Amino acid sequence: MKKILLSLLALLTVFTLAACGGDGSKLVIFQNKVEIGTALTTYANAWAAKNDVNVEVVTCGGDSCAYGTQILAEFQKAEQPDIFVIEGMGGYNDYKDYILSLDGEAWLTDTDLEFKVNGVAYGFPVAVEGWGMGYNKAILTAAGVDPDTLTSLAAYTTAFAAIQAYYTANNMTDYVVVSMAAGSGMEWVTGLHNFNGYLSSGLTPGDSSVIDNLNDGVVNTARLQAYADWVELLFQYSPNSILIDGTYDIQVQAFDSGKAAFIHQGNWIDPNLDEATFEIGYAPHAAAAGTNDAIFISAPSYYVINKNSDNIEEAKKFLQDLASTPEGHDYMVTKAGMVAAFKSVTLLPDGKLSRAMVEWMNEGKIYSWWQNDMPSGFGMQTLGPIYTLYARKTITKTEFIARVTTEIQDLG
Amino acid sequence: MKNLKSKILNGLFKIWVFLLSIPLVLIYVPIRGIVRQFRKIVLKKHDVKHHYQGHNRTLLALEKGALGSNETAQTNRNFIYFILAAITPYLLFVIVPFLMGIYFSFTNWTGLNTGNEIFIGFANYKNIFSSFAFAYSFYRTAIYSVLNIIFINLVAFLLALLVTQKLKLTNVYRAGFFMPNLIGGLVLGYIWQFIYRNALPSIGGILTNSLISNPDTAMGALIVVITWQYAGYIMMIYIAALQNVPTDLIEASKIDGANAWQRLRTITMPLVAQAFTIAMFLTLVTSFKQYDTVMALTQGGPATTLPQFLQNIFAAPNRTVESLNLMAINIYDSAFVRYEMGVGQAKAIIFFIILLIISLTQVYYNKKKEVEL
């Protein structure tokens, strides 16, 4: 009796363990953009049928699924995703033991936005995104502001004052000059996107001197000073109802309804701009002293291939087809509504901000993204709260500079 | 007088304490084994049997073969088979991860270098004890827990008193007060975020600025939400206890001329003291572990300046912290936002020890107040 029991138990254990094994013949794509989840799954299934491969798209992102946490959990499992997403140097450093070099892939000749470390390509650009000061041309024209002049702090100061005067003169009390949120939950706008002005404004694309200094704990005092002036100006013209109490929806709604002259957001808000009938453009952030003549454009995330995958060839082919086939282009631009990072793509995006961004991109006026190269959590968890305090006027500009300085020095 | 309900509650409470004390038992058992072996060796030197008699009769009897030794051994084996079904998942999913957690807290584990982590001794713990952010989290969690325990228990007890009166529709009230507890913490957080950000400011006046954007009022706002959610649940415990207060005692006191307050203070309160022990224990533990609702409500914010006394202790002037960065959130951030799993684990261990000490102390003092009929 005892022996039967024991052997039963052993059998059970074996089955349980075997069930954890799974089969490795499925290409698993683990991605973080909820808004393209359905489109990507449809495309991937069609591709899978054509190429006789099993593909599964797993989407984890947005409010309901923390990608960073989930991907970490995925790598504790026996079966790991074959293609997954990193967002830049931070992600690369975390996962470099798992990332395959993509040197020699044909699609590399068709883009400038691949993810490289020391000249070796590792990441396939998922899309192109960018942000600047999105403007409502109707309001600017009415207030007598020419958007082309908006390249310096002085120009913005004059323009904001002119718009405010225009509102006052026409009794437009519920109109705002800048729609920007800096409260808790919006630290990604301040601590990452806005702070990128300090890291890259006025520099040539790829110039990593400021971010390298930051990671060594060195502050570029003059730059920080100029940057703080810019933050001060933005906060001054943003109403507390949005700046302190606002959420993403409130911020975007203000612009969408045509009651905000500027919005501090990227082209990803296009799908939310369903009421906007006015003309929209992008102007640069005046975050550095002197002339700022570009907006922040980059690939926000990259597909990378898991080095330990059993399906490396299939994964490479999937990425190649995405970049070079008409179906891939159609999926990226038309179905998923993204701006493709590949020159051979001739389709134009629908969104107004996306088109405005493409204009800047085609002129080659680009400032790099360095915000994802800061240590994990530094932008949102460490710097973000300082912006909130400054927005609430709990601290002065001098204290704002001092606190940012202390936090940067702590990184050294 | 002990009836079924209070027995069940008491049993539940004992299970909690048992769960918390398991790690201690796990440490104790091997030590006891070692001590016994050692004693046997020592005792053998001076003629074991003479000194050892009576200490463990069963063992002695087994050695002598006086009792039916086969039978006893059989019973023991059966016992093991029976508890195996329960103990295996418990070991797998509670004890093993707990012990692994202790190990990882002494390493530089990031969650990604699994298998390559390096043992770094107490470096993580040193790091934590010199961190003003963690100290601030503990400080805020302590304040929050104290206020939360007071508010929830006060509201719950008053509600329980209310719905045990002879009112119409008492069952409807009970269900109504209990209902918020059925809503998940995240959903609740988002609902209240809407209330605080959109609904209340539209009233105007002092509510124009959202309560959850102000570091001075955010904790109050959170306590309102948690009380609303949790008081109904605790109320149920108090109702169960209040229904056990014998009516003859109440009647007798009425005849003796005691007023409502005197009856409450000298008869009802001591008789429901057992429920206070349980309710306070539950609220203490949930307050300390508060995570989901805060996350949905304010993401740990809004920002504030580190209090002066902590600035002095840690020699960290002009630091910025987040006013609702409670301990559970702080631990999560270390582990999953900053990828410092080792530090996160160490914080979790410290958190566990603090919670263990505080809850055992609370139970010890509350137990003293209980009376039996």
C-alpha cells in the first residue's frame, strides 16, 4: 500500500514538472503597447499563417499591466519570450545578458533609429515618437504669434504674454496658455519628458555629454539654470487646475477642446484629439539657452531578440518582414497608427501631431532622447516629486535647482 | 460564556498568529534537535538513564519496548501522510520563498542576475538603515496606521451599535455598510480619485484644490477611503460580539439604574473586548500592508519636503519625498522600479519583523483586557 502511494506521488510530481516544460516551437512576442495589441496580433497571425510558424503576441502595458514588472517575471520562468521590448540604455543594461546582436540585418540600412551600443545594433525601432510644444495655430494666429519664431526663452515669454493678453481682452476666462500636468501620477511628463530638455536641448543628436555627466553625478550648472527658467515659464502659464490637480485626460481634454494654446505632450495623444478641428503644429522646447531649433524625436522602444531563444531565425525574419514588406508597412502605419522608422515607408500617418512631427523629422531637426538612459526610477521617482513641489510653489526656483543638483550628485 | 461565533473568531485569530510564528518554529525545531543530541552525548557520560527518567516518558518507553512500539510508530507515520497534503503547498509557496527571500536580502540580486548574484553580507541592511526615504516611509506608515486603526474601529463600532438597535431594516443597513468591502482596492482607488479630483473641487470653497494633491491633506483623504471600505467588514465582527452580550445583564443593569453610557462602558465594552483584539489586529495588519488603494488613488504622491527631524538625523537637507510613500510602496519601488531586488527583499524582511513585533505586542495587551463570563 505504502509503495503504491509513493509511486503515485512520484508519478504526480513527474507530470507536474513535465507540464511546466511547454514546447519551444512557438514564437512569443512580448510587447508593451496596449493600443497596438490587436493590430499586431492580427498582423502576426497573418504572417504566421504565411510562413507556417506559431506566433503568440502577449501585450502588457498601460494602466492594467506594469510591463517592467511583468517582463522581469517572464525572465524568471522556464519559457521566456523570443522577442521583447526595451526602451533604451536602461533596459539594455538590465537585460544585456539576454539580448542578441542584430548586426548584418538588411533592415538596418533603411533606418537611422536602430538601437546601438558601441556601434553594435541590438534593437529594432518599434515606431517613431516625438514631443515638443504642440500648438493650436488658430489661437496663436489670433493672438498675433508666429510659431516659427518660438525658438528661445525670450520668444516664448513674449508669446505667452501676448496670448494671455489676447484671452484677457476677449474675456476668454476658461482658456489656458499651456496645458501641462506635474502632479502625482504625471511624473513621466515632468521627470522624464520635460527633464530631457536639460539632457539634450541645443546639442547635436547623439551627443551624450550631459547624460554621461549626470550618470557620473556631475551637474552642468549653467544648463540647469537655463532649464529651470524654462520650467518656471511653463509652470507660470499653466493653470493649477491642470498643473497640480490634472490627470492625463484633463490635460489632453483642455487642448482637444481648443481651449489651450499649447500642450506639453507627444504625438501619442493623436487618438485622443477627436474634437480638434484646428491646425496643429510643433514648436521646440526652449530648454537650453540660445536658439532651440529641434524637437525631441526618437524610437521610444525597440524589439530585441532573446539570445537564448530556440526561434532566432524566425524572430529575425519577423522583424525583417515588418520593415520591408507592404503588409508590414500597412500594419505599422495604417493599422497600428504609428509613425514608421523606415525610409522606405511612404505611407503618411493620420494624426495631426504625428504629421507635424514628421515635418521636423524630415528636416532632420532632431534632439535625442536621453531620459531613458538615466538610472531606473530616477526620473519619475526621484525628480518627479521635486517638480510637483515646485508646481505647488512650496519651493522656489533656487530650491528647485538645489534639489535637482543634490539628487544628481547622489548618482556619483 | 463562549459560544460558536466567538470561538470561530478566536480560532481565526490563532491561525493568524500561528502563520506569523511559523518561521520562528522553523528556527526553533532544528536548534532543539541539536540541543537534544548534545544533551544525550553529555548525559551518556554520566549514566543517562538515571538522570533522564521521566523527562520524556514516551521516548523512554519506546526505547524499552514497553509500549507497543510498532503501533505507535504506525500512528506517527499515518499522521505524516495526512498532513503532507497541507504541508507540501505550504512549504512550497510560503516557507521556501520566505527562506529564499532571507537569502536574497544578503545578495546583490537585481531580479535579472538570478544565479549570478553575489553574497554581500549586511550591505543591503546598512543601506536601508542609512536611507532617509525608508525612514520617512516607516514614519508615515506608523502615523497612517495609528490614525487608521482609530478611525476604522471607531466608525465600525458605532455602526455596529447602530445596527444592533431595534431599527427597521437593520439587515439592509448591515449589507449596505458591508458593501464597499466587496469592491476591489484598485477600483475603489480610481473611483475615489475621480471624487477627489473632479467631484469635490466642483463644489468649490476649500475643496477647490483637490485634497489628494496636497501633501498635508492626502493622508486624511486616504483614511476616509479606507475607512469607507473597511469599516463595514470590521463592523461585522463587532456585531457578532455585541449579539453575544447577554440581555439579562443589560436588563439587570437597567433595573439598577445604569444609564446608556454606563452600560456601554462597564458591561458591553468588557464583554466585546475579544472582538477588539481581533478587529484591531486585522486593521493593524491591513494598515501596515496598505498598497493597492494608495497606488490607484495617488501613486504614492503628492510630493513634500522631508520633515526637519529626519533631515537632522540623516544629515540630508532639502530632500524631496512622497507623502503617501507607505512601506509597501517603498518596497515595491525598490524591487520593481529601481531593480534593486536584494534591497527590496531586505526591506521586506525588516517590514516583517516590525509587523511581527507590533502585532504581537498589540495582541498581548489587548488579551489582558478580555474578560470571561
